[in-house]
Amino acid sequence: MSNDLATPKEDETSNKTINYCDISKTTAEVFCVNPAGVFFTSAYSESVFAMLTFGGHAIAARGLYYNASSKMTHSNSNRSSIRLVSYFWVLSTLLWALASYVRSNGTFSSIWWMLIGIGQCCSYIYAAISAKRDDKGRIRAMTVKCATILCCHGILALAVAAPVFYHDKRGSRFHCKESNSSVFNKPEWCTQAEDSAKFSLYAHVQRKHWNVGLLRYYELKQMPNFILAMPILILSFGAATWWITTSWNRHIGCAGPDCKNSITLKNVFWWAFQALSSSSDSLNNIPSVSNSSQLLLGPSCLPYYAILAGFALVGTFVAHVQISTRLICSSCPALYWFVTILITSAQYNDKDSENDTKRTRTTHLIWFYFLLYNILGIIMHVNWLPWT
């Protein structure tokens, strides 16, 4: 049931973020046959986690959409608009906090809040730079507004991550302080918890019993697991790279033999600033074209691709690499958008072009990968065999 509820939330997230119904429906269809499908249709936490995560994204995207549309129409009922958007923010934060209760990787949703807040501040700063006015009162007001935005978004981000911190502190208090056992029977890590305020029980368990840590999984015997996770990691890093390239070309431009010379430290900082600034308005930055790549790689998609890149890095270098497939498929709408680009790109291009064969081959390969992992997952997971 949770998987059934997660599907329309993925569709609504896509629809409100890119504002194009046909592509959002294709994205939902891709989600229905994602390669971690066995975990979404069995008694596992992925389906509930995906329902809460995508539900939070759908509501947050609706809030951004409503906020941007009210600014464009210059609505006089400013207080009611702010109150309604606030309801969206609180509800999406609540869903993401519940997702963090279900799985600890739900804390990644706090990145979304921070990037949106930083993006709004960059937007105000960019407007001030463009205006070229040396007005101290305006600069002071902009500083106060940016500080307020960052504080509010910081509080929302902390609220999303709060369940994991609570779990850590509650576990330490229960085992080390509230337990009736003697000092000699207390877990050995209680000493570490009492000596260090930064001690994390969850991180300790992962590090000691699951061997989770930076590059700890890089062993020759784990090679099959890396091969198993390779397709989803290639798609994830490919999606992030494609978005960065598209954004770079949009803000900096890169063409001809002098392309390499444009990658300077100054341009990198300027691109990051403009990318964050343009990501804050989810309505004005939606291109009025039917090309799926332009829609799904738009400026407003920055937080989603950043979260996707973060999960891909964690899966590659920190966590057990074989969980990357279900980790990313249950957390990242941007993955499905990127797959939708690859699948639908042939529909918006000349069928006689020389690249059409490559597009068709890529589409068939993606569908083969998705269906193959669904079939293998059903066979292996239910028989207690190793699976991603």
C-alpha cells in the first residue's frame, strides 16, 4: 500500500517541479518498475520511506510553486499567501522527519531546505548587484532578510534530522544511565559516550558491527557487490554530471577550442552563485518548451540533483555499496527524471538523426536493466540470497 501511495507522490513531485504532465506520468511509470522493486513490494521499510520522502517533496514543490505564482500575480493577500506557504513547509518537514524515523538516510532531505534557503539569499544578492545601487538601507534590509531565511531554513533542516539525533541520545541514555545493570555489565561504548559529547551510538554500531566507514568496503571480496551497484551509480553520477554541464552552459557558456580555459576558479564560484540564485524561483525558471532534457534539467532542480549526487557518493565511498540501488531509488526523484530524459529524448528529436540509434539502444538497455533487476530481486531476495 505504501508503494502505491509513493507512486502518485512521485508523479506530483515531478508535475509541480517541472509543470509538464506527460513527462511526470512517464516518471511515475519509471518509478513503478525501478530496479529495487522487490524492496518496495515486500515487507520492507523502503516503501514507507519512499512514500514519506516523495510526499514531502511533492508538498514542498507545491509550496514553491504557489509562492512563485503568487509573486507573479502580485497578489494583495500577502499574509494569507505566506500563511498557506508556511503550512506547506511545516507539512513537508513533518513528512521528512517521519521518514528520518523510518530510515536514517532521511536526514538527507535537510539538504533540500538548506539549498533552498541559500538559493533565496543568493537571489536577493544577485538582484542587489544587478541594481547597482549603493543604498545602505536596502543592503541592511537584504542582510536581515537573508539572515531570517537562513535561520528559518536551518530550523526546518534540524527538524528533519532531529529523529536521528533523538535516537542516538535515547539509546545512550537507556543503556548507560537508565539501565539497572551494574557498571561492569554496561556496554563498553558507554565510556566513549560519557567522555565525548559528539559520540554517536548509530555511527558506532555501523562502524563496529557493519564495517561502515570511508573506503572500508574497498576489498577484493566485495567486487561482486560493486558490480551489482554499478548501473545505479553510473546513472546517478551521470545525472549529476549532466545537470552540472547543462547549468554551466546556461550560466557560463562553453563552446569551441577555448572551452577548457573557461573552467577557472572565478568562473566556478560565479557559476555556483548563479546556479543557486536561479534555483530559488521554481516557476519563472521552468522553460516553456516540450524538450524533456530542458524541463528536467532546469535551474529549479538543483536541490534534487545535489541530493542524488550526495547519495551516490555515500553509496560509493562510505556505505555498503550493494544498498545503493534501494538507497537511491527510495530517496531521489532526480534519478527518475534523468531516466525519463534518456527514454523520451528520442521523441523530441529528428528520427533520421545519426544519434537516434544510440538513443534507442540506451532506452532498451535501461528497460532491460530495470526489468532484469526486478526479476532477479524476486528470485533472490525471497530466498534469502544476497541482493542489493
